[in-house]
Amino acid sequence: MAVYRRSYSAYKAAVTPRWSRFTVLARYGFSTLFESRPFTAYAVICLVPFLGALVFIYVVHNASVQALLNVRFGRPPLIDNSFFLAFLGIEAWMGFLLTAWAAPGMISKDFANHSIQLYLSRPLSRAEYLAGKIAVLATLLSFITWIPALLLFEIQAELQGGGWGWQNLWLAGAILLAATLWIALISLLSMAIAVWVRWRIAATALMIGVFFLLPGFGEVMNVILRTHWGKLLNFPYVISLIWAHLFRLPVQELGMTGFNQVPLWSAWACLLALCAFSLWGLNLRLKAREVERG
């Protein structure tokens, strides 16, 4: 058909609002992730600790269920800040594995297939593109960290009574802040690694290495230089030190040694510096054009 015989018309349907355009990427990101049955199964497994903690709280406050199950407590277990810190720690590490699995595939494909240029050629900024990707991780991690933790807090407050919820309202704030710090850390770090290491398997391996191999390098540095500052390369140590203070627990109760060897301010500085470094790395790689030198 000749070109002059074609009829063209402008797009007249509704336009997505500017503020919500990043949610388009998030929606397709969710659909892509949950097309994988192993990923869906693991996401469901991440809710098992919540169900276990829920049953535990119910049994502790119900004498009839204790008699039915023939459960006898010499002293009623305390549902306190230690309990919620332990629950959040378990879910955080399960969320870490979830992120190491999901994050590299979400963004590395866009670079491998050169589709990042197509995204950014649309009315979509780099910040909106990154927000759409991180929104997927933040939502998934929220549903397995602070959301179930706050539900457990509410249930404990209702069953305990006596103003327990108001007396421990600071604990709800600690749960929310601790989970937010963890989500921001692993989301930004995983995205930064993914944009620099475009091979999905290598990006996942590097993500795991940063959390499990880099602490060993820090300990070697401590021994050689006779210092304790190498512990700041141990990011699980850093986040645990911050969490211990947020939950008002002595660091000795965490069951690990060396938690009093670096000051708290240095842990906060390390955490914020790592997030800033990840954002800087993302800013360098997220570009609408790419120059290939042959």
C-alpha cells in the first residue's frame, strides 16, 4: 500500500500520570519474577517464620492450647525486643537470598539486550527507571520483614493487654527503621552490582561474596594491621551493630564477639557510605546511550 494512502491519527487515550510511570516497570517486574515457579515457591517459604512466630505467640497466651498440646513452660516466655530482633534477622537473611536471586536478572537483561536505551528514550528518567526496579525489591522485602513483624507486634499487644502496646511503641519504630535500612542497603547494592556485572550468575555470586567473603578479608586486615576497623568491611556486622542499638539490646546478647570494638557512629557512616557509593555507581552506568569501542 502506498504511503499516502495510510491514515494516521494522534494517540487520544488516557496518558499515564508522570508520578506513577515507574509503576509500569514495577508491574512487569513482578509478573516476570513470579513466572518462575522456584522463585514463587521460595517467596512462599519466606513466610514460614511468620507463621511459626504467630503460632508461638498464640500458644504462649492461650492456656487451653498449652493443655491440649501438653506444652508446659517453666516460666512464660517473654515476647520482647529480643524476640522481634531474632524474627527480623531470620527474615532479613531470607530476603537477602531472595534479592540475590531476583535483582541481577531484573536489570542485567536490560543491559545485555541493550533495552536500557529504549527505556530511557521514552518519557522516563533514570531516577524513575531505578525507582521502578527498586520498587519490586522493596515491596517483596517489605512483605517478609517489617509488615509481618508489625503484625506480630499488634497481635502481641492485643493478647498481652495491660497497655503493652503503648509501653513498647518504640519497638514498632525500631522494627520499621531497621527493616528500611536493610531494604535500602541490599536493594541499592544489588542493583549497583547488576549494572556493572552484566552476567546474572556472576552478579549473584559477587553479591554473596560481598556479604560472606569480604568479612574474611576484613579480619585478615585486622590481624595484619593490628586494628579493629577491618570489621567495617563486614556488612552483616555493621547492620547487626546498628540493629542492636535500635532494639535497645546490649551487643553481647547477639551471641557474637567483637561487637564493642568499633563505635556506633562508624557503623552508621559505613552504611550510609555504602548506599551513597551504590547510587554513584548506578549513576555512572545508567545512561541512555553507550559508546562501544572496537
